[in-house]
Amino acid sequence: MGNFQEHARSKVVSVGDMMPELLLADEKGKDWRLSEHMGKVVVLLFYPQNETLMCTKQLCSLRDRWGDYLETKAEIVGISPAEPDEHAEFAKKYRLPIRLLADQGRAATRAYAKHPIYPVSFTRAVIVVDAEGRVRARHVMLRAFRPNDDDVIAAIYAARGDHLDKKYARVRSKIRGMLLR
């Protein structure tokens, strides 16, 4: 994993790419590193701004479906340009169950969630990273729209399935090797 400032200068991350390292402060001011969450699926929800109609609807919908998201066993974080204390107030006000990361200056958003035409302030994005650090889903949309929870949950399960298929193949191969001895 490289860092996102280097990645932002090269190209936007695409499905199939290894996800570069991401280091941002959460709503408590603590560092959150993507690399510390490898081994499980990670969902990065890039949204334009706290306290806007569609962003609030998006995160409250996630909150209302939190049981479904928990079942996926994914690490889910929200990312926007607000400062950590603003994120803390927003999370408390709406009882949000996820960590909110501060992307001040939007460098991470430009590196990962840039739309080919629209500026990052006009868009939101969902990026699903599998347990091995590979981007499995990337959807960037205009900020007037929000992702469908069922679609996000399906993308998480698909990313988990890829990882579980590889694990199963390794176990199956090992068992075959033991049986052939």
C-alpha cells in the first residue's frame, strides 16, 4: 500500500487495484489506518458534508439498517472534509454507529473517489475493499443521490465471498494433498 497523496498524483483507484494506504483522523482525533483493518472487508463511504439533506439521509439510513451491515462483518467508515469535532457532534446528534474520518482538504477523496467529470465537492462515493486490500467495488455518484443500502451490502458480501473462495480453495488443496499421501 502506497500513500494517498502519491496516488492522487498518479491515477484514480479502480476496481481490481490494490488500495493505497489511507490514514485519517476520526471523530475523536485518533488515527485510523486502512492497513490496520486488512483481513476483513472495509467500506469507505465518501460523502460531501455533514448536516446536508442527502448526506444525513445516507448515514441515517445506514444507522437504521445497522443490523444488516453488522451481519456482513465489514469495517465501515464515513469520510468527509469536516474536522474531527464537527464529526463528533454530527455522529452524536444522529446516533451514528460508524467512525467518521476527517479528510480536510479532500486529498483522500481526490485519490479514491474522484468522478471523471465532476469536482469532488459535487459527488459522493462508496468503495469496497476486500480482505486482501483489493478494490472490489467503486461507485461514484452526484451528491444529489445516495447509495442504496442493499447494493452496498451486496457488494460487501461479494467481496467477502471472493476472500472466502480463496480460503476454501487453499483448504481444499491442503486436504487433497493429505489424502494423496
